[in-house]
Amino acid sequence: MTMADLPEPQRHVGNLIRRAQQLHLATWARVASPEITSAQYSILAVLARVGEASQRELCDEVDLDRSTIADLVRRMEKAGLIARQRAAGDARRNVVTLTEHGAAEHARLVPRVVEVQRELVGHLDSSEAAALFRGLWQMLERSDVTDRPA
């Protein structure tokens, strides 16, 4: 079967991406966490890797806009996952770090995230999974930064 053989809208990549995202969200909530979103996990993972980051650096690392990061940081701080404080020497800049609870949640989620990945692509052989990853990565790498929401 080719894309041309499929009816509207199934033949369009955007429709498949939307449906794949729905599958990802449902799998994430069932396997990883119904409380911590995959976007929040991304922030936990970045902070576990780098130690601390400004909200702007988090925007760049997880590829989300400033208002989304601000909302995520606010909710994660309220949940006790992260701590936020003004940067020394720059009162306009917030520095975000993991709390002990956030580090524990990150560690708890790591194997579950692996399981989410396995459920999403485990039915593909390794070359198909690699091709899917490469194709998505290349599509995102080619996108214009100005195409993203502010």
C-alpha cells in the first residue's frame, strides 16, 4: 500500500503525526505517568543532565516557547519537582533546579520512558525504528525556527 492508495486524510503526514501524538499521550499516561507529562519529564531530564538552567535555556533544550515553559515551570514548582530562584547578578533571570523529589521522580520515570518507547516502536524492526527516528529528526531539523510559536 502506498500513500496514494489511502483516502483523505489518512494519506497526509500531518494526520499521521497527530494520530501518533495521540497514541503517544495515551501510552505515556498509562505506562509512564498520568500526573507528569512527557514535556515535564523532558524538563526533569534536562535538569538531571545539566544541573541547573534558566527558563530560556529550558526553552532551547526542550524546544518549547517561553509561555509554555513558564507555565510548566510554575506547575512543576507547585508540585515540588523543581525549585526556581533569581540568578545571582541578573534579577530578570530565573534559574531552575531539580528538588530531591524531582530527582526521585526522574529516576522513577526513566525505565517507564524506555517502556513507552518500546510500546510505540517495539513492533518495528531495528532498521524501521531507526528510519522513523531519522525521518522525524530530519523533518524537525529542516523546520524553520520562525515556524514555532513565540
